[in-house]
Amino acid sequence: MSITNKRAVIYKPTRAVTQSGYSDQKWVLKFYSDEPKYVEPLMGWIGSRDTTTQLVLKFSSQEMAEAYAKRNGIDYTVIMPQQVKIRPKSYADNFQ
């Protein structure tokens, strides 16, 4: 199956609530599906003939993800991450 003429979104995932660090995360390219999903009659599972929705490609930079999409003819949308304000705290603030 060709990935040309597909739609995708490029974004930087937010950190999980269980993570405390602000380490540099990778950029993700995830495909959209235009094909309708169907219910499998025996087990009731949701299925689709478009397997590209299962792909999650990770890149070290936004530019690399955009270059990959352009090189393969993928229409993409970039979602920029929100800026996080880091407020410096001291250890003594825990005891006030």
C-alpha cells in the first residue's frame, strides 16, 4: 500500500503526568484515515482496511518529520507545542 496522498499530523507529544522532567522529546508523525471503520461480526472488534493508521513515526526534529512527509508526498499539518513556564523552586519551599 502506498503512503502517497495520505494525510498526517506532526506534533510533539506532551509529557505524562507521572513524569517530572522536561527532557527533549521526539516529534511524531501520525496518519489520518479517510476510510470508514467497520465492526467485525464475530468478536465485535473495530476494524479498518487502512493499516497506516497504526503507524507512529518518531523523528528527532520537526524539520526531519516535515522532510519525510514532503519526500513521500504526504499532506501534513504541524501542531506546535505550548511553551512551558519553569518556575525555579528551592528545596526549602517544600516545608513552608
